[in-house]
Amino acid sequence: MTQPSPALRFGIEVDGRRSYTWRVRSGAQHPELFVERENLADVTHLSLHASGKWHRKAHNRKVYNWVRPAEFTPGYTHALAIVQPVVVATITLPAPADAQVLKLLKLPDDTEPMHFDLWIERPGANLQSWPGQRAMGTALVGRIPLADGAGFCCVVSRQGPIAPGSITLPKPSEEEIARMLDAAAENRLDGTMVGGLHDGTVVLMDGRFDPDSARVLGLMAAAHRAGPPIG
């Protein structure tokens, strides 16, 4: 029987409730990684291919392409950053059991967001340590090997504030607005924003919106139907 590809799943837990978890899976044949969020795996995922041409797909269509960043320091590439504030921990059901390693990091409800950093380590990396252990006080979440002996994917965690920035969102369709309105009215509107750091690292930030978002989305729907502004 074929062995499953090495996989690591992680998230946060607050007062007995957990976040949606993220899974990082190593390619079985090539040194590549596939990243997806629980409950969105059938909708969108990220592929970090061995060619260095990386992309995110949504509904089987490439919606964002980028190239593998230069090594942060010799032997180590900062591949992705995933951020989870404590407000996204709302789930009581068990996490999926489809990974060799599952880590849910327990946090108090009044603490700063958890940052999960994904690093690609070249062969020969010091496996007794991990990126940022001393300089940033990171903790090891887990490691999975890459195919062909090409090294490891190492996930570490650290807490800290979310750096200020800006965001540009695509104009949602009528169908998307309707779904968001229904979800916001039931206090279950969540999502993941995609951004970037100055060094080329892609950031995935989970978020949750309160019921007042329904009013904002209603205004968005009205603006959408009215068409683009003039001037």
C-alpha cells in the first residue's frame, strides 16, 4: 500500500474551542508543498512547486502567482506566514485526523495573534534547532520531509501584533455578497486574507467578522447593483 504523503496540521485553541486548522502536505514525487485551510480545501489551495513557480488556486483557477523568494539566510527560505487571532477559535468539533502531526496551540482569550511561519530547509540544516529559535523566540510546531531528500518543511510559531498595512479587495459578485450576508447574519462570517511582506513572503491571515458586518455588506450590495462611481 502506498504511504500517505507527509503532512502537518496546526491551529490554535482558546477556552476549549479551536480555529480552522491549516494543513501542509509534502509532495510524494517531487520536493513541493501543498497548503490548504480546513473547510476550504475543495475551494482553494496553495501549491509551492519545485520549479519555484508558486500559485494559489480558487475554484480550479489560478488567481495569484509568485516566485519562490530568495533564501532569507543561507539554507533557509521563508515560504509562507499564516496568522490566526484568537477570535477565530470558535469550533468545538475535533480537528481532521489526516496528518501525521497535529498541533493545536492553546492560548488565553486576551492575547496577541499567533503567527505560523513555514520555512523550507535545505539538506544539512540543524535539526536540533529551528528558524528564529534564539533571535525571535519561536517554538517548533513540526517538520515534514521533502521528496528526493531535498530537505524539510519546518513550521514554527510566535506571538505578536499584526503589522499595519493596506488591503485591496476584489469586487464580489451578487452571489458572493448573498452568501456573505447570510453568514454574517448568523455570526459565522469568516475568511482568509492574502497579503505579502517586503521580502516576498506571502501572508495568509484568518479573520472573523461580527454581525454588524451584515450592514456593511448590505451597503456593498447596493453599491454593486448601482455600478461604479462616476468621477
